[in-house]
Amino acid sequence: MGLGAGATKDLATTTPSDSSAVSGTRLTPEPRSAARTDGVDRPGRVTITDVARVAGVSVATVSKVVNGRYGVAASTAERVLEVVEDLGYESSLVARSLRRRRTNVIGVLVAEFEPFSTELLKGISAAIEGTGYELLAYSGGSTAGADRVGWERRSVSRLGGTLIDGAVIVTPTVVAPVHDGVPVVAIDPHTGPSGAPTVDSDSLEGARTATEYLIGLGHTRIAYLGGRPDLESARLRELGFREAMSAHGLAVDPDLVRVGGYRPDRADAPAHELLDREDRPTAVFAANDLSAIRMIEVAHEMGLRVPQDLSVIGYDNVPESATCTPPLTTIAQPLHQMGAEALRMLIDLLDGSEREQHLRLPTSLVERASCAPPAA
């Protein structure tokens, strides 16, 4: 299953041509060259009705079996699955998991498909080649309310055990969950290294590097636009900012510290507040690239030039950072490597191999055109 084919916001529903629908189930035929003797002798896709007729049961019974529902005797369920197998067709992931107790599918669970998670997915998709696993990318946060708290628990509960063998969870809102023994690896975890295996980057050192870069250009009045308050990465980036300022004998003005939540829409109001001041900052360190890009856009809307009137540095190095105007100076997280390492850790868990539980990767400075010395 390719990345594009696997991406979904909810479980699909397939409706066969005979109007007997099985949610999330698809029976795909192998080519036929001759009439069959199993009761299915026409070309085309096998339907749930075909399976029911050959097995000698009702359509409702087949639906219960392939969807893992209760109310079917074990011998009957076994016969239905044997018919699915004997017909020579590939059954749904649900039916496969019932027979094998494995689906050979790994889930990548995200709150939404935005640049950060998309870059991680690229790394995971490249690394899964040759592993024998397929990939299901699933967005579970779109209906979880304004703050989307707990979306990952619902997603693992919905997918675990029948559609996926394990999951990589991107920026969970709570400590990485385990549901019915489904192993998980968390990227950019809620509380940092604890419990389930985790992968992240060195947010503390990356934030120090960003702040020291601005200080090295001569800036002393530096604002900080923070990330999602519930994430350890956001806490570490603010700490790195404060430590770098203190190390150079610079006070942090509390009026210049704002929360952007890692989202452009939430960064809009804080950006206006920071730049609408008479004593506005000469530079801004934003805790992710999307917030930094929104800061640049707000500066342009207010008639400020970047970097002549305002320097802006971001964090992540997503593709958009290189294409905005001006191109954004940023701290690069090794996003593809983070995704690949999370996948390898999860496969090791599934195979019962020992591997490090918490992996932290280094960051690096990417200089572009959004920073300059402060105006005289």
C-alpha cells in the first residue's frame, strides 16, 4: 500500500454492485480464464453475496465474520474465512488479521496532514521499502474538538488489532497510548522520553543555536513566539531561548514572549501584538516554521521589511521555509531521519528485538535571507 493510497481521515466504506455493503471491506478478484465450480462463475469482483452462497450462510453472517463482530459460531466463522481463501481472492485487512493475527500494516497517526507530519511521512515511506510492511497514514484529530486532546487514543482504539499491527504517533496530545497490546512509537512526544519508545530532536540545543545566531548579529531585543504548551519540545525551545539570552547577559522581556501554538492561525494575533508595539522587537525567534512564516507575512502587512526592519528565524526546516519571501533562516530538524528511525524502532518492537527506547537527533542551522543585523 503506497502512502497516497493509505492516507485517510476515516475508515472507507465499499459498496459492492449488489448493494450488500461491508464497511471497510474489499474483495478483489484474481484473473479468471475459465468457469469455476465453486458457485462463482462470472468474471469480475467477488461480492459478499458470492461468499455467503458458497459458504451456505447469510450475508449478515459473512459481514459479522469479516468485520470481527460477535454472534457467529467459531466453526461457522472458520468456514466463511476458508471460503474467502478458497475463492482465490485477497480479502480485507480485517479478515487477514482474523486469520493470521497480523496485518503487516503499520499505522502512522497524525492529528492533521501539515508540513511537519508530511515530512516525517516521507521519511517513513522511504524507510518501509523492503520491510514486508505496508503503510496506513491516518488523520485522527480533525473531529477531536478545538484542542484535539486524546485523538490518538481514539485512533489506536479504532485501528489497533484489526487494521494495523503497530503505530507511529506524531506529536500526541497525551502520553503515547497502548491499546490491547498494540505497540507504539511517539515522535515529538507529549512529555518527552517516558513509557513508550520516542524519537525527537534536540530542541534545547536548537533553540540555543537560533537565539545565539540572532545575538551574534547584534540583536538584543528579541521576541519569542512559542509552540504548543502541552509538548515537551515547546518547553525545551523556550528554555533554550531563555538560557541563551541569560548566557549573554540579556534580560527576557516578558511582554515579548507569546504562544503561537505551532499553528499559523494561532500565531496571527500574537504576531500583531508583538509588532504593533512602539518598542517592538528587532528580531523574533518562532518555535516552528509555520509560525515564523506567518510572522513575516504580518510584518509585510504592517509595512515592515524583513530582514531590514525585523529579523525572523524559525524551527523545523519544512519545504515552505525555503520558498517564502524572503526565504526563512531556520533550525533544521532531520525530519526524514526521525520518521525512518521511528519506523525501525516500531518494527523492532513487532519483531521482539531490543533497541534503544528514546532517540534524540541533533539539529542544525540553515542560513537564508530572513535575518540581518538590526537597523541603526
